[in-house]
Amino acid sequence: MGPNYTTTINNEKTIPTSNILCSIESGISHLQNTQKDEIRAKCTNIITNFKNKFKNSGNHKNKKLKSIKNTEKYLKDNPNLRVLKADKTNKTVIMYSQDYDKKMNELLIDKKTYKEIKTDLTKQYQKKNNELIDLWEKKLYISPNTAKNLQIRNALPPKIYGLPKLHKKNIPLRPIISCIQSPFNLLSKFLKNILSNIAYKNEYYIKDSFHFKQKLKNIQIPEEYILISLDVISLYTNIPISLATKIINKKWNNIKQYTDIPQDEFLKAVELTLNSTYFQYENKFFKQIEGCAMGASISSVIAQIVMEDLEETTLKKLDFHIPFFYRYVDDCITCVPKNKTNEILTKFNSYHKLLQFTLEIEENKKINFLDTTIHNTEKTLKTEWFTKSSWSSRYIHYESCHPIAQKKSVVIGLADRSIILSDPDFRQNAINKAKNALLLNNYPQKLINKIFKERIHKFYNSTENNKKREKKLNSKYISIPYVNELSENLQKLFKKYDINICHKNFNLLSKNFSKLKAKTPMNKKSNIIYQIPCNNCSGIYIGQTSQYLENRLKSHKYDKKNKTALNNHERTKNHTFNFEKTKILKSENNKKKREFLEMIEIQKNKNSINDKKDVDGLSKNYICLLN
């Protein structure tokens, strides 16, 4: 079934009404008030009718629900187990917690890569980020709006976790670092966007397997040449920051067209973000000794421009002809004379002592690269769709509660992969493999055959409808939690207003997977809706904040000038609030959505002591639905 398997709702109370309304409000904000009210009334009617129909239609239990409940109970009764996604495959791994912890500690005791640090650097780095942004705004390098978007007041440390590498001996963990809400996360994305303008454009870069297949057309292989692949050993942790800044300096004339930030200030920001290589594991903090910060947005584009410089510099030094050279991230594929394999490896490894490559040579006239096996046949190259031995064959299950369009997309994606990536000699085997994978996921044979027939026809008779594509790109989209039948009814309504619905799933089995990242303390959570109970009555105060929760609670406790409903209740009733029993109701990063969800929570809670003005922005159309 997999982490993306979604169970159907089994009673009307589990319909995510609040989130559906929140998405609708966000999506109609650009419309006139009369249109907004019209849509609100119609949506309320559709949701109410669906709830009534659902309530009266009897048993809604998913036939897989029993096994899911049994699994949830088993995991609850066995807290020493961890459920994880595997690295680079859609398989599920279950392991003992002590084994996971042991493997993570084996990673972190590598003193050549990491060192333990005594303090959390988050506050220090947050201050540096904000001081830099303040300076840029003051000197007019960036606009006030950009400065506002780059400031951060609620930073959290980057967090490391590991994913099992099933294709490796003893199943080691691949370290993954999450930089969400980290001190330089916003600045890192900003710099990445600027640098991306000058990257990903050289002749050796390929964006995916389909692009690679296209590039191989009409390539002729000379006699006595063989296929080889080159792979960088641990790319991110081995890119010297001094090398990255040197290349940015070299390319500055191209970069400066896309920013008003002076060269020295830009380089300072790049170094700042790349050097922020600290992270948290459980209650300890570590720092990566060399290379770019793993998980930071900027590191991907830095890796790209370094690799571009490496290949452009190194390939010029070769004293023999190569028919082609292509690279995807740090994986390279090329073709060289049989007696030159060591020479090309030496040339690539001489670029920088930290950036070292491994070499793989074709076997039996074939080699694997990305999702293809390349066959070196009679001076030409042929490809077939390749899957690793760790391939799970797991996709969205047909019985999962997903829109039928998403299920059809799975079939289309596999069909295209098997057809396009395989030359005629290998195509039928690839098609059979794809069809068998879909059957394992319970897709009907009739649907599979129909879509494959259509995709084969399109492959041989391809035409593009550019006008249709352009219209689709310019359309307005709303992302709404998917509820079978209800979502389709809302989709029909919004189509009349030229608004497209994107379905997002909310009841996924991934909720049963282990939370691997260090837990954020409740008082450090932000962008939340919360409630605080009164000590002297049944009253509840509901609020929202983008700050750390601890800072917002301090404001409630000590800032009596702040005219909130909580302070008014304390003053007029002579009551106190139990801040220790504060509860987080929802999380939402978008301010407008968060404020709307706050109004919904106030409206739904009969014991809310909030002022009436706190729900002024909530349409009357929704009141009966929420009550």
C-alpha cells in the first residue's frame, strides 16, 4: 500500500471542512465580492448536501481499514520499532530503534566529516542574517518588500536524519539534512535564484532521462572506444567554499545582470550560507567540517556551477577526442578509447584534491546511467529502460483514495518511461515490466491496455497543442484536500469561474511512519493557532502567531496594555489563564490562511471567550456549516 496510500473518510466528522474552506478563501481572493459570496454560498450548499448524503448512506469502512488499524495498534504496542522510507526507492523499511540510532551514530563519529559542537548556533546565525538584510535594505541593494521576506524571527536549527540504503552492504544510512525554518533558509533560496540564471546552460548538462535519451540521437561511436561513467565521491561535503567563491568571481560579469547587490556583499552572503553547516541530532549539535551545507538550497546550484567549471576546464586538457560527454548532478557518462580510461580518471581527479571520482567501465557492451541501460552496438548507441534491483514496483495503489486523474497519471508516467527510454529492440520487454508493476498495484488490465495504446500512438504521431498549454499555464489553481465525490462536485463548480482544482491528499498512511527529525519543543513552535484555558471557568482563548509560542505567551502574561480578549477576560472577570495547558490546534505558514483558520476555530468552540470582531472576516455563509 505504501506511505502515499490514502484511506477514505469513514464518518462526516472526519471531512476536513476547515481546510477545504481555508483553501477556497485563499483561491477566490482575486475575485469581486459578489462573485466571492456567490461561490461561498454554492460551496456551503455542496458541502452540506454531501455531508447529509454521506451520513445517510450507511457503512463507509474501507475494506483495508481493518489491516491498517491492526498495523497502527502493532506499532503502538512496539515503540522500539521504526518505520522508514528507503533511500532512492519507494520501499518501506522497518528496523529496531537501537539499530537506527547505532547507524546514525556511526555516521556522526566520522571525525573527518563532522565534529560535535557545544552550543546551538541558531540565535547567532539568525542575528547575522537579519543584520545583513538590514544593511542591504539601508544601502538600497534590495527593496523593503524583499528585505521583509528575507528577515527571519523564528529560526530553528537544521535537523539530520538517515534513510536506509538498501543497495549497499549492511544497509548504511544516507544522511539527509532538513533546513526548513533554519536561520539562512530564506537567504539561501534568494541567492540560489540569482545564481540559477547562469547555471544549467552548458552543453554537458542533462535535466532527466528523457533529455538524455534525446541527446544520444545520432551519436556515432568510433572503433576501439568504450562507454564509461564517472561519479564524484560525496559531492556536497567535498566542495571547497573557496573554490565556489573563486568560480563566482570568475563568472561575476554574467551574475551581476541579475542583482543590484555588489560583488563583495554577494560573496559574503554566499560564504555565510555555505558555512552554516551545523545541525541537530536528538539533543546534540554537530558541524560539517568541509564542503557546502547539506540541505541548503544554495548548495545545489553551487554544486552545479562547480561541476560545470570542472568539466569545461578538464575536457579541454584531454589529448584525445570524445564523441560525447553528459552529466546529471555528479554522475557523468562518456566514451573514450580503451587505453585512455586511467588517463581521463587522472585528469578529472587532478581538478581539486577534494573532488575525487570513481570510474565504471561498460560490461558486455553495456552500462547503466540514470534510468537507462546504454548498449554499445555496432558504432551506435541503443537504450532500454533500466530499474535497479532495489526497485519497489510500488506506485499509488489503485484502491487508494486518490482522484482518478492522478491514478491515470501514474499509468501514463510508466508508459512513457517504458516506451520513450527503450529502443524498439527492448521496448516490448520494458512495456511488459511496466504493465506488471501496475498490476501489482491493482490497476485494472483494461485501463492499463487502453492508456498504453494511447501513449504508443502519441509517441509515433506526436503533435503539440501550444495554445492549450499556454492557457493551462495561465489558469488560476486552488489546492483542496481530496474527498471522493465532494472534491469532484467542487471541481465542477470552480470550472465555471475558470479556476482549476488541484487535489491534495490528507489521510495518508505516511502518518504511521516514524518521525526521524529531532522534535521541536512546543515553546519553539511558530506559525500556529493555539488555545489557552481559563483557570476559573470553562472559557478558552484562541489565538494565532508567527512568533515562537513562548514569546507569544510571554506577551499574554506580561503585556497588559495589549488589548486582547484574553486580557479583557482577566480584567473584567478577575480570572487567570492556565498557560501551562496551552494546546496547539493547527499549523499554517501562510498568514492569511492562518488568520482564517483561527476564525474557524473560534467559531467552532462554544467556550471561546474571543471578541465578536475576531470572527468579522468569516463569511456568514460558513457559520451554519461550521456549527
